[in-house]
Amino acid sequence: MTRKEGSGEPIIKGTRTSVRSIVEKWSIGYTPEDIVRGLPHLTLAQVFEAMSYYYDNKAEIDDFIERNRIPDELIHPSVRNM
């Protein structure tokens, strides 16, 4: 892992993909294989490495997730539960 310039958010080295984005996909039911299919620039090993980083730094990543969450009232009702 490395850090995104400016925000300091952890990203997968050599990409612009954040650990947060991997965790968010996993938390809604994507498998690691699904994640790689959707983000083909990543390897399965990188996805597992991101998840491992998350479990070792859970509070930090959870904070990035919360800071990037869009409040429900700002989401149009037609897409809110997609």
C-alpha cells in the first residue's frame, strides 16, 4: 500500500484504487473475484492485500469510509436502494 497525495488515503501501490473502495465493494457482497472482474487492473493478490491492510488498520479505513459517505438525504430516492 501507499498513500494518495493530498488526502493521505491508503491506495494499492501502482494504482489509484483506494483500500476503501475495495472494502466498500466487499461489504456489499462482492467476492474478491468479482472485484477483480470489475477492476481488471488489479490482481487477486492485490485485493487480498487490501483486505489484509483493512483488518490491520480498520479504524483508519472506517474513518475514510465515513468521511466519503454521501448522506441519504442527498441521494435521489430512485437510486437510494440500488
